[in-house]
Amino acid sequence: MAGMAININDSTAALVNKAIEQSDISETQLSEATHIARSTLQRKRAGMSKFTVDELYAIAQALGIKTAKLLPEELLAGSSKGE
């Protein structure tokens, strides 16, 4: 478990970054849509701070995807993977 926790933040940031890059939304637009300060998004996208569940949900809603798409496989193990 301890080893897994080390990578969760970086894995989540990578998934968020991938989802944003695949969308047509800018970081500024995402910040406005989610009410997450742009500086906070930048810090969290860089893996310097953890995303909250509420933030991941807001980002998924703004991007038009399922929240599960922003969660690392380690967190989805044993679930239906959000489907």
C-alpha cells in the first residue's frame, strides 16, 4: 500500500494532463469552468499538490468525460472501472 500511494498523485496528474491535452479546452477555460484557480491547476498538474475528488469530478464534467478516466488503474482495481 505505501508504495502504491507514492505514485497515485503523479499518475492522477498524468491522466488529467492527457485528458486536457485531448480536449479543445485551454487551462484558462478549464479554470473558469471548474472554479479552480489557474495557479492551483498548474501546481496540481505538475504533481506538486494532490487533486481532490471534487476537483477531479469538476474537471471531468468540464471535459465531458467520466471521472473514472482521471483515476489511476491502482484505484480502480476490483471495481467496474467506472463503466
